[in-house]
Amino acid sequence: MLVCQCNVITDREIKRIIRDLLAEDPWQLIVPAMVYRELDKRCKCAGCVPNVVDIILEVTEEYHRQTAKSPEDVPPAHPKLLALKEKGAGGQREGRSTGHRAA
């Protein structure tokens, strides 16, 4: 799925970068700027940032679930990332209302 139309970045590329960053340090806070830096791209219109935050949360939670010895060992999502997600949630994504359908 194409996540960033300005830079033509897919969700697969973003997930790969996040996994690579987590492999280096599983406890670091990954933010969209880090993902763009690893891809040698720049965030242009920022319409994709909420989607990138969602992917970061999803992949990070999945990574920690896979590496945890028991379900209790899975840490909660970082509060700063959750705040970023909440800030972008409930409104518009890429300038479209939540009920907008392209097709």
C-alpha cells in the first residue's frame, strides 16, 4: 500500500525500516522523522505522518509481542507515540474527512 504519495513510499518499506531500527535497539522511540531519514527522504506535505505513526505503533507492538517471553512482558506503547496518534485521530487524513471514499 502506498503510504506517502509525495515520496512514493510503501508500507512495506516503512515496516522494514522500523524492524531494522528495532533490531538495533528494541527500546528506542521511533518517530516518523527517523523513518524518513533512514529512507533518505524528507516529509513534504505531512499528510502521511498519521499513517506512519499508526504503522510504527503496529510494528513496534508486534515486534515486542514476538520477542516477549510471556504476554505480561509486552510493554505498553510509548506515551509520546500514543499522543501523536491521538492528535491525528478522529479528524482528517490527508485532507479528507473520515467518510471520504475515493472509489
